[in-house]
Amino acid sequence: MDGPGPGRLPGSHRNLAVAMVFGAVVSVQCGSAIATGLFDQLGPEGTVFLRAALAGAVFLALARPSLRMLREPGFHEVVIFGVVLFGMNSFFYAAIDRIPLGSAVTLEFVGPLGLALLGSHRRRDLIWVALAAAGILLLSDGLGDGLLSLGAAFAIGSGLCWALYIVQSARLGKRFSGVTPVAVAIAISAVLGAPLGIAEAGSELLDPAAWAVALAVGLLSTVIPYTLELNALRRIPNAVFGVMMSLQPAVAALVGLTLLSQGMSATEVVAIGLVVVASAGALRTGSAPPPIEN
């Protein structure tokens, strides 16, 4: 029997990779949904801090970075990455504290969508711009004050940080290998989040129950998806990975409906669908985003 053609993977490998990416997407959104349960106790910033601290501890234990890394020429790129992670997660948690999870992720996806479009010079990509714009305008009608609402502004801010995350990930990939830079960056993001997180949550950060939930969020939103995505990217092309990542808004909406009882109107369903189609098209013809932490 003939083997797979050049550049093609056996079906079992491809199917496993697809399952890994889908599992990562579901894991991230479930982590975000569970995180909202901590908002009443810790607040969004307290949740961001505790989740980053615990996820960072797990990753540092796995990576065991050497102190020599602090003196390497490219270490400033790791610091920038940590700042971007802090901004992305802080904005995102502030958004889902105010608007539904599906809506927040849809608006957030403007970041990687825009970056993918900037990497493409085809006129037909204007179709994706039009579809995404239509979806966002439709979605804004269901968010109270629309794009002027604070929750929507935070989601878009997270999306801009997501775009910076993609750019910075590429830079780190050229300088470092393995998960060490990510582990250190997560730890840096926890340090940056400490002042606001401690001020907002106070003594509630000492609650063992909160630690348990935050650890679960850290595992679901960071450790598990990053591991799955890293292994999937060894088996499928970046373009395929990018198209699958565009499922995030739809999965977020379904997770919000299932776990948080956040219903969706017909208009919101259409809006999210338009953004998913636009994202899939743009990421297929542009540049695919690397793994995301939310």
C-alpha cells in the first residue's frame, strides 16, 4: 500500500492533532468560565494574579529555568512577553466580568484577525474584513451601550494584546526553545498583577478553596492547552491550526451557554458565526496565531 504523499501526515496523526487543538480550545474556554466563579470573591484582578501565580509555579517546576537566562541578550523579550500576558489576561477577565463569554471572545478575536489580514495582500481578503465588521456591529447591539460599553472596550483591549502576544511569541521562538521563556513570562505577569490583585482580593487570597479553583483555572487555561497546542503544531500545518483556533468564539458561546447559562439571541448567534467565518478565511490566507493563554 502506498504511503502518504510528500508533506502529508497519516490520517491517524492528523486526526490526533485536530483532536488536540479542539481539546485545547475547549479547555481554554472552560477555564475562563470557571474563573468567573472567583470574581465575587477575588475580583477579576485578584483572579488574574492568583491564576498566574499558580500556573507560573507549575510551569517553572516543569521548565526549571537557569538563572543564566537573566543575563542572556534576549531576556528583555521575555519581559515584554510577560507584560503582554498580564495585559491580555487582565483585560479579558475584566471583559468577561461585564459581558457574556462568547461576546468577549468574539470581540477579542479582532486582534489575531487583524494581524492575519495585515499579513495578506489579497484583495479578496476585504471580504473577511466586511464579514468581521458586520458580525461585530451586530454583536454590539446586544451589549447595552455597544462598542462604547466598558466590557466591549476591555475585550478589544485584550484582542490588541493578543496580537502583540502573537508577534512576541514569534520573536521568542527565534531566540529560545522549549517552554522556559513562557514559564518565566507567566511568572513575570504574576509579579505585575500582584499589586492590583492583592489590593482587590486582600485576605481572600489565603482561602484554600480559592487556591483550588484558581489552580484548576491555571491548568485549564494555560498548562493543558499549551501542551496540547505545542504537540499539535508538530503534526499539522500552521494554517490548519489557525483555522481551528477561529472556532474559539463559537466554543466560548457554547461554554457560556452550558456552564454559565448565558443565553444567546438569534442576532448574537449570527454575529458570532460571521466572525468565525471571517477569522477562518483570514487565518487560512494570512498568518496563523500560535498558542494562546486566556
